[in-house]
Amino acid sequence: MADDDGGSRRDFLYIATGAVAGVGTLAAVWPLIDQMNPSKDVLALATTEVDLSSIEEGQSVTVMWRGKPVFIRARTPQEIDEARATPLDQLKDPQSDQDRVVKDPWLVMVGVCTHLGCVPVGDDGDYDGWYCPCHGSHYDTSGRIRKGPAPENLPIPEYVFLDDTTIRIG
Amino acid sequence: MSNASLGTRVVRWIDYRMPIFTLLDHAVGSGYPTPKNLSYWWNFGSLAGLVLVIQIATGIVLAMHYTPHVDMAFASVERIMRDVNFGWLIRYVHANGASAFFVVVYIHIFRGLYYGSYREPRELLWIIGVIILLCMMATAFMGYVLPWGQMSFWGATVITNLFSAVPLVGDAIVSWLWGGFSVDNPTLQRFYSLHYLLPFVIVGLVVLHIWALHRFGSNNPLGIDTKGDKDTIPFHPYYTVKDLFGMGVFFIIFFAFVFYAPNYLGHPDNYIPADPLVTPAHIVPEWYFLPFYAILRSITFDVLFIPAKLMGVILMFASILVLLILPWLDRSPVRSAKFRPIYKQVFWLLLVVTVILGIVGAKTPSDPVFADKCPVAEVTEEEAAAIARGEMEEKKPPFCFQYVHLGQIGTAYYFLHFLVLIPLLGRFEKTRPLPPSISEPVLGGGTAAGAAVTREKA
Amino acid sequence: MMVATSVKRWLSAAAFGALALGTASTGVMAAGGAVDLPEQEWSFEGIFGHFDRGEVQRGLQVYLNVCASCHGLQYVAYRDLGDIGYDEDQVKAIAAQYEVPAGPNQDGETHDADGYPLMRTALPSDRFVSPFPNENAAAAMNGGAVPPDLSLMYKARPNGADYIYALLTGYYDEPPEDFDLPEDFEMMAGLSFNAYFPGHQIAMAPPLYGDDVEYADGTEATIEQEARDVTAFLAWAAEPNLERRKNMGIKVILFLIVMTGLFYASKRKIWRDQH
């Protein structure tokens, strides 16, 4: 009964037991949470290698990467000039064209409109670039937002050139 | 009490508007008086609840990755095992959890049988428990089909075919169960749906089970009613901590299986994808169905106008349904086997017979029990010629005691126990004297006067 | 009273013994009349079981050079080989030896001008390429007997590792004289005698003769060595998380013992006034 004096004295044994049981419960819950994270087969597809050799100047291809479309365009010199001639102060989300490419003439970007996630269509819009039909966002030849509700430029994924004609996205 | 902490005040505020804390306190708290003499056999109820929670939690998670389609089910399970984070652990817990659930519940049931927990006034509590068992069996059976391995497919085929034994509408029922003309994609999809649904039905039944339990409280090893405060202690902290200790022991054993023998209770054939063209050499249900499977197969002869197949099915279901009327079969004045010397022996015999039936369920019925091989009939050349001419009947081989015979004896005893021995013992068994109360056990040897103390009606 | 108690004890012991026997016997039965398998020692068995990287890598060599011409490994991905000690470039190189169907190209074609399906080089993210395009093709090219996929062979047979090893080393030109065979046993054309295959007649011709591969690590490629290595590889292929499982198991169970000990101490303390 000495241990039980009105419950005012905290008992080390009970605290230790409760702490260990708490740690055990948390450890048991973690696998149930972590299983929702991307699995190994999903992560294995987190990088995509693309062969660029068959894409001719002025052509675009769309590849899937992490479940999203990626636009790869071999831009024409005019498109590149047009993009680089645009003063930054005309841009809603100022970014120079050079910052958006790794190697000319390749423009690689995620084809998801930064407004609400639609896929813009190519060779369209007021700026010779991309146009999102959902809510009328216009992107220029560098994929930068010029007009419409979208807040940001089309994002550039991480990618590297493995050789002259192969890139690895992701 | 004026300086009550914030937590206490919040609890009081909520409890005044929705007395959930009062409810919990009366259910598993200090407000629930419990017999002070419960043994560790009373741990298995809370353990069953724990396993149910584990099964639902892991099951919901597995459903996020599983694909209920005959072409993809097996591969999706392998993806869980190989690619999903902790998928192998979650699946092994779920698969072994099913076995653990039955271990725990079977012990819980046999405890009820031994101590007479089904007796008045706890009949309804017992009946709800039997219904929970039936739901568990349906859930486990359908869950075993989902990985779509060989045993999944052939187990589903054999068990659904049982219903073809029903007169007149049997084939229509089977076709309805399948949603086609064999176990196939529609079958798999409905089993998946029902396997997800039934556990929540079980949760509902468990709530009713506990509700009924709280009407009169737990039975106890003496089987006598509690008489006032001296006989009881609050559930919390006494039984909460005891249940926690029991859960710890359970977890050690359970996780030893999960981590070191995860496939021991499974069947290797279920790692072979389902093939409707190739039946495995031996179709064996999961271990927890084996005694019932043995009863099903032990009826090899027609009973009056009932064909053998139908009789097997009837007896298999009857072996569980008989538990529903057990409270009325047992008329003994005493609940606990502690004071029933003959019933005690009969109880252990029933347990052994059930285990033997389980072994029989795993064996090929025609295999001999004691020898390596059953002898064949010795036929001389002359006799063979006579048989060929049709002048003599085929010679029967000498009798050989096969597993099917053992199963028949076991089945007969199983029903004898419930339908004959229990009612007879209730009438004629000389019971030992009951103690006057839980807190005053009988001192010394029982006296004749003590024998006169019978169970009080509640 | 004494007698009753001892009878009860005996009965309960018998019951639990019988239960253990019953569950064990279900496993034995599934062997389908095969003879007892010689028991082998495997590094991946037991509480501290682990895969011997060298053994498993040699086994991969045996699988790729011998087994893979008939047997698939469809649930294992090339990327998984990272688990058994290959680096990213090695995995990529192994995958690059194989081709997988490429599906429609940009012009919507699924077959090339000669009518062959379009293919691409396999990537680490692809699963092991099966030798036959479908089960019917496998049956047609193997006299009706489909070579089973080996991804789960280790788990799909009782005592899987011992079974695979025994099967691979259990071939005889003729049934041995002292071998216990049924009286009506007759070898069928096109089948081989195997001491450990259920029924003893197997459609798979002896796959190993010794020196079927030249091991990268210089190990001598005897039949027994090759059989051992490929068994270890298939055990890994069936249960790639085995090491993770056993390592985690030790920690979890030690933790649970401590936790249960604390629960027991608390229980003793709380119940003290009741005893």
C-alpha cells in the first residue's frame, strides 16, 4: 500500500512500462504508414532514359515520367532566338531561357500546366509555344507562362545527358 | 478537486455531453467489477479482440496493393512481398494472424466449455460467440482464396461444391456462388468484397458479445455467481495489466512464427499460381478447418434416404451448430468442471477427439492408421480364374483400419459427447460441493452438507 | 485426485503433441510419395540465416547459363540483383543482354517489317525475361510439359532448398538396383529417372553435367557445387527479404521480451494486495 499513497507519487516501473509500450506501438504503426510510400517497383521507374536521335528539328515528343508527360522538343533557331530575346520584365515568372535548358536545341519540361494540372497542347497559343485549353494559359517557346491564370513556368525536371543523344530524366 | 488539471476538465466537459468515458469505465475500467479469481484462461477473450484489430489493420493496408483479378491476383501478392515497403511483413502478419485468431478463439471456446460459461444466464453471450466463429470461418475461407494459388483455387472449388449436396436447388446455389460455371474471376471478386465486409460484421458482433457479457459479468473458474464486493475487483487496473501481460506473451510466440516460420502453417502449393487444369495431389484446408473437414469426409455411406455427400455436409455444419443448443443440453446444477469429476474427464476426451479429427482431416482417408500399407486380398490362381469366369465374387481384402474409420469413430464420439453424454451427466453426475462464495473457498474436504449448495438463479 | 490430475496432464500433453504432429504431417504429405530428402545445411536457414553472396552470385550464373533457357523467373526484377552484391552498372549490363516487347512505336506499329514483334533492350526495372512468350508456346516446345517458373520454387515445395538440391543431383541413367520402386514401374520414353521427383519420372533432362559454367570466382563447377549455388540463388529469388526479416525478428522479439517482462512486473505490483 505504500506505493499507493493517493496516486501522487509516480512510480518508475509504471512509467517505464508505459514508455516501452508506447515505443512498441509506434514501431508497430510505422510499417502500416510506410507501405503507402512509393514502392520499390515504382521507385525503379523514377528515372527514364530517352533516345533523342530520332527527334528532328522542330519536332516534339512526349514521354511518360513518374506518371506525368514530359515534353522534349528539338527547338528551331527561331524559337530559341525568340525565347532569348524576350526581356525578363515581361515575364510573370522571370527566368532566362538559358536557365531552362541544358544543351541546345533541347527543351525538356514537365507537360503539366501549373494552374490546375491539365496537359497543354504544343505549337499553339499567342506566343508560339504551348497553350492550355482548360483555362487558357499561354506559354512561350521556352515554356514560360505569358498569359492566363497559371502562376509559374512549366517546370524543368532534373535530367542529364548520358551521351550526345541520350538523356536520363530523374 | 478544484485544482483539476486541464485534461480532467476536458474529459468532464465531454463526458457530461456524451458519456463516452463513463461508458469505457463501465466496460473496461475501474467501474466494471470483475471476479477476483479469473485465471489466465480468461486472457483469451481480449487476445481475440487484439488479433481482430491486427487483422483489420493489416487487411486494409493489403487491400491498397492487392488486385482482385484472376490474371493479376497472384502477381499482386508477389509485388506486396517484394516491392511494397514492409509488404512482406504485413502479409506474413495477416496470414499468420488468421491462424493466431483461431488458436486464440479455440482456446477461448474450450475454456467456456470447461468452466460452463455458456450456462444460464449467459446463453445469448455464448450464441453470439458461436455466430462470431461462423463469420470468422467464412472470412478466413474467402481470404485464403485471394492469393489465387493452387490451394486457394482448389479449396474454393471443393468447399463451394459442398452446396451442390443440397437437394433440388444445390446446383443452382453453387452456380450462384460462383457467378459462372466454375470458380473464376466473378468468384474471386465477390470473395474479395465479402472478405472485406465480414470483419466489420464481426466487429459489430463483438460489440454485442461484450454487451451481453457485461449484463452478468464474467464467469469464473469456480462457476459460481459473485456475491457482493468481496468477490470482485475493478477491471482496471487489475485485469487491464493482466491482459497486457498476456498480450506480450502472445506477441512473442506470434512474432516468432511471423519472423522465423512464416510459411510453416501455410501450404507450399499456394505458392504455385492457380491452375484450373491441374488438381494438387492432396487438397488440404488450413489447419483450423481440419476437424470439420474430417467430419465431412467420414460419412461414406447413405443414412436412410439421405445421400452420403449431403449427410457429410449436414454433420459438418451440425458440429458447430450443436454449440448453439448446448446451454439447453447441459442441465447440470453446477457450471464449472472443477466440481464435475466425470464431466472433467469427458471434456479432455472431447479435446483429444477434436485433435484426432484434425489429424484425420490432414490425412488421405484410405491410408492405414497403424501400418505402412493396407494389405490386398490374397487371391490364388484358381480363385482368380473363378472370378474371371464370374463363378465367384471378388475377394474382399482383409479389414484394414484406415483414417476414414478413425474419422468415423471421432465423428461419432463428437456428437455422442454433446447429444448424449452432456444431457446424461447433467442428470446423473454426482457433483462435488461448491464453495459458498469466491472469497470463501471450501476448507478441507467437502462435506455432504456442502453438496446441497447449488447454483443460485440469477 | 492424484490419478485424475495425472490423467488430465497426460491427456493435455497428448493433445498438444498430436496437434504438432498433425500440422507437421500436412507438410510431409504434400511431397506426394517422394522419398525422404537428404537434409543439407544452408546458410540461409536458422535464426541468424543469411545469404552467402558468393554462392548466390554463382547461382545466378548457373541460372542464366543453364536454367534460363527453359525456366522463367517472372517475379524477380533485374534491379533486385542489387540485393546480392551487384552494383548499378553490373545490373544494367546483365539486363541489357535481354530484350522485352516494346509495344507500339510512334507510328502505331507493333511488329517490324518481317512480322516480328518490336523489342527493346531490357532495363533494370524490368522483370526477368521468360524464355517463352506464353504457356502454350512453352508446352509446344517442350513436348507438352511446361517448365515451371522458378521465382517461388523454394517456397512451393516442402523443404524447398533440400528438394531443389536433391532433384538436381538425383538423376540416374537407370533406376539403381536397390531402389524401392513400385512393381509396375516402367520408364516412359522421353522421361528421365530421378530419385527425388514424385513418381521418379521427370520430363526435364538432366540439366547439370559439371563444368556447365565457368565461375567468375574460379570455383570448380562440379554438379554438386552448381546445384548448391543455384539452390541458394533460387532461395533468394523466392524470399529476397529473408535477411531483413531475420534481422528484424531478433530485434522485435528481444524488445517484446523486455516489454512483457515490464508488463509482468507491473502486474505483480498491482496484484500484490490481492495475494
